[in-house]
Amino acid sequence: MSEIVKPEKKPIIFSGIQPSGTLTLGNYIGALKNFSVLQDDYDCIYCIVDMHAITVRQNPADLRRRCMELAAIYIASGLDPKKSLIYCQSHVTGHAELAWILNCFTYMGELNRMTQYKDKAAKHADNINAGLFTYPVLMAADILLFQTNMVPVGVDQKQHLELCRDVAQRFNGVYGDVFTIPEPYIAKVGSKIMSLQEPTRKMSKSDPEDTFVALLDDPDTIRRKIKRAVTDSDGEIRFDPENKPGVSNLLSIMSALGAGSIDSLVAELAGQGYGTLKTRTADCVIAALEPLQTEYKKLIADKGYLQGILDENAKTANYLANKTLRKVQKKVGFATRG
């Protein structure tokens, strides 16, 4: 009799995006574009992190609408809801339950060192709430709840992942191997796209609209924004992020969208002006976003379909989350459930 071979368990990837603000070209290149590539080799969990979003005051109707829109963008970017788990964070109570337990294993000094807390507190001085301070603990719970192996992170999120690892190792040191220790997954190309107006800063959806290309911008808007992108005065097209951040950013965008290597783009555009560089970049961005925008319009017109995906995936996510949560609750001594 031949031996039955069980299929090899795939590593788990977890990622979350807030349904706040407007998703940008930077979000697409740094995260969304890579997600569909991963779903064949990993068990992928993509969370709409609406609980994180309320650390800043939100209009309730807008937040609900953006959750649905983000689900549509996830799928339009190439995610297959049959292969990847797409759900809303607030639909899985295990996120909040585990976050409370992990709060009791996280030190104040660790949270005080979080640079994103300092940045957000400066921007929202009238609403420096406890949720903003403990945001990284909820993020750790998001990741650890699913025994995640890898987390796609940008440079600005590495500090939060390091805290997650520290807390998981601290808990495991007391109670045994409860949590998988996650590793960062960082895309090699285009993981950090810069602002069009301040090319020494990362492109951010919370900045003024003329500093970024939004995923759903129409072609005319994309051309206008890229035409106004900051470059420099010497007119030479070369890749030099320190001395020519604006030009280098446009080259990075094109390369990340499949226009060729940065070296080949520099050679192709040699001797041509910044007008040509910007036109070429705009053409590349418009072509890359057109399929996503077309599919998004179809999906957002069928909210029943999207709601069905979120409802069904929430059931699966709750099942997976509870496997970890019940183990953690037993380890810390919570009363047995009947």
C-alpha cells in the first residue's frame, strides 16, 4: 500500500491596510501589487483594519463605505477571494481579546519608543488617546492571532514588527512555544515610493492630494500630478536618490511597474528632458492602473457580492483566530469555558 502524503503546509502571510484616506500608487507598488504574486505560495490573510482606523476620529458612514471599497480594491488588484482570506478586523473579536492579553506583556518604555506614535500624536494633538499609544499591541495581536510566518512591511513598519516579535518571544519564554515568531517580507523593488512634491518623504495617503497619485485617479489627473512632480534644475536623468530624489523617484516608479530596470530606463532616457521623463512615467502609471480601475468599477457596483465575501471570510478568520486565542487564554489561566 502506498503511503499517503499530506500536502505541505504553506507559510502564512498576514497584512492589513486601514480603510482611511485614499490608497496611493505607493500602497499599490509597496504592497497591493505584490499580494497576488504571493497567494499561490503562501496562505494569505489580508485584513481591512478598521479597528486601527478609529484611533483618529472617523465619519461612521464614510468608514463603512471605505471598508467595502478596500475589499473591492484588494480583489481588483488581483487577489482571489478563494485563495486569500479578505475580511474586516472588527468582524473577528479575537483581535481585541488577544490585544488586551498582549498589553499585559508589553512595557510602557517599548511603546514610548514607537516613532509612529510620536508622529501621529504631533499631527493629532487634540486627540492623543490610549488607542493611539497601544496601536502597536493591536498590530501584534493581528499578526500573532494567525500564527503568521511573514509580514509584508515597509521600512516605517519594521519597528512595529520588531515589537511584535519581542512580545511574542516574551510570552513564549513564560508559557512555551505558543506563538510563531513572524519574519518581515520586504519587496526588493519599489518598496518605498516617495512624495511627488517632497521626494525625500514617503508617499502617504494622509498628505495633501497633489503629493500622491491615488489608485482611482483618472488619466488626466495622473498626468497633471506627475507633470507637477518636483525634480531639480540640472536637467540630467540619472538615478541618485541622495542628490536627485525627485528624478530617482520617477525612475523607481517606472521600474517597479515593469517598464524595465532603472539602468535601462536611464540609458533609454539619456539626453532627454524632464518633460519626457514625466510623460513616460505618467504613461506607465496609467497603463498599470487601468486594469485595476476597470475591475474595481465592476466590483463596487455589486455590493451584495462583496458583503458575501466579507461575511464568509469572517467565519473562517474567526475559526482560525479562536484556535490561537483559546490556547493563549488557557495558558494565562482564564476560567475554562463550557
